[in-house]
Amino acid sequence: MNRKIAMNHRKRAAILTAGALAIGASLASGTAVVQAEAAPDTNDFADLVDGFAVAFQPIRSVGTGMCLQPMNGSTADVPIVQMPCDGSVAQGWAFIPTVGSSTLIVNELSHSCMYFNGPIQAGTQIFQTLCDGTSNTWWTPVTVPGVAQLRSRVGRRDSDLCIDVTANRREPGLVMDVMSCNNVVRQLWQF
């Protein structure tokens, strides 16, 4: 499903600047957790895209064959889980370019972003939340032949933490987290 939506460039720049300032302040204070600070409301999907076609598609685990979606198909701030692929809008995701090679991964149903929800360490869970411009919402798809890893850019750097299916478990509803990127099948995604 494709959609074309124009975006206000000044508002996007303000959002990204606010996010960068929030990250810089957090890093300067020496905190281990990068928290999202107040930023302009960007949950309006039109403000996330830049006048190009947006394609929503499922993100499917190579290891389990399941697709990512917000828990219970919710539009609230909830964990991202794996579920059997069903083609629903809850399983639709768009990759929206942001800073450098980073992208926002935006859910079709909620128009919320995948979010690194906690300390910069292995085992931190992935949620969806308001797309606020902080690096907690930045991801870099790293291509491996035919598939990709989804590497976090939390802290505005390559974190070497990738979205991971814990122990490659095939259980529906399993919450996604991050682990050190190592090209194992449980970190490989098709989209």
C-alpha cells in the first residue's frame, strides 16, 4: 500500500533539532538511559514524511516466519511483539529517512515509531511511541544478502544492538528486544 504525503520541512527540522538537543543534554549529564524529552508533536503522520511515496510492508523474521506488530494491535505505547503474519495494518511498517543513514520505523495502524525503551544495553525491549525526533526512534537497516538487520542508533551512534527474537523462540506475542549484532538468523528480517 503506497501513500504520498507532503511534509513541512521547517517543522521536521525543528523536530530533529529538538531531539538532537535532548540527546546531547542527556549525554552531557552522564546518564546511561537516553530518555525522550518533550518535542513538537509529530504523531501527525503527514509531518513524518517528505513528499515521497510511503510503502507500508510487514517486517518478517527470517528465523520464526512471524511478523512484527504492536502488542494486541494497540495504538498505545506498548511493546513490539512477533505474531503470525496476517496482512493486517497493525503489521504494516514504513521506513522514513531521518538523519544520515538512520530511519524511523513507523507503524501503519498507530503512526507511532519503533522505540528503544531503556538503557543502552542488550536485553532492552522495543516499544512503539510518539515519533518525537530523539535517537531512541532511529534505526539503520544493515543489509545482509536478501535480508537485513535492524540496528539501533540510540545515542546518535551505531549502538551495535539489533532487534532480536530471544533464542529464536517461535512463540506468538514474544516481546522484541535488542542484542549485540552478530548476523544470526534471529536478527535477520525481510521487508
